[in-house]
Amino acid sequence: MEPELKEGNQVLVSTLNFNNLKGPKKMRDSFVGPSTIIKLIGKNAVEFKLINEFYRKHPVFPVSLVNSYFQTEEDKFPCRKKNPTPPEIV
């Protein structure tokens, strides 16, 4: 299923074709972002505002290399401490 893409949405971009990332391939992040969609180019491509780390990359990617980004509670409130679950006593 294709992610719903609209201008202004935040998405994650696949690092499948990023050759300049450091470290072994299996230890790298599969996706980077979130990046904001600037415009849709037809049905098959999307132009992004990339994060500073990847400013030299061409900002247009195929839709197949894009995933929707859903903001979590930890992203909204980074200072909030998560209470650990107590151990089960058997």
C-alpha cells in the first residue's frame, strides 16, 4: 500500500541508494528523516526539503522509496521520562 502523500506532509526517505553513509550496510538506518514534502511531481516522484546532513543529494525521490512518518509521544515530549514496567514476581 502506497503512503498518502500531500504537500507539507512529513515522510521518511529510504537510504537504499545512499552510498556515502558511514559504517557497515547492515548497521545503517533504513530510513532518514522526517523530511517535508515540497511538491509532488506526477504520481511517481516527490520533492523534499532534506535535512542538513543530506543537502547535497538531489531532492527528488521516487514514491517507492518513501514511507509515511507518524510522530510519537517521545518525539512530541522528549523530556518526558517513561516509567519502566515493574518486574513480574512469580
